[in-house]
Amino acid sequence: MPKIHEHDDKPARGYGLFWEGRLVCFYDVECDLGDGWEDPDVHGDSEATRTKALQMGANIVRFAFSGAEN
């Protein structure tokens, strides 16, 4: 998980809920992944940080549509 914004000096983490071997819910903590997807003027994130956030988002969507199982 990329660390998009620093809040509590804790590592970024991702969690998922699985049902019948399928990931049905994903959430992140200490990451603010969505902030990296916004217009660069909103949070002032660097291009490298925004790219990491977009890549992680693309990975999540790709996994969700891949039919991959646990």
C-alpha cells in the first residue's frame, strides 16, 4: 500500500473481507488512496505519489474483475 498522506506516523495497510473464497470488500487504513486520485491542485501530491495511488487503484480494479480467487 502506498502512503499517500502522513497522519499518525503509522504504516499504510490494506484489508479485505472474503466470502466463499472471493474478495468482496477492500479497505485501506493510513493511506488516503483516494486523495492521490484527485486533481493535483487539491492536495499538492507529487507526480510520483499520484502515480503510486493510481497504480494501486488499477491493481484493485484489475483484481476485482479478474475472477481471481483466494
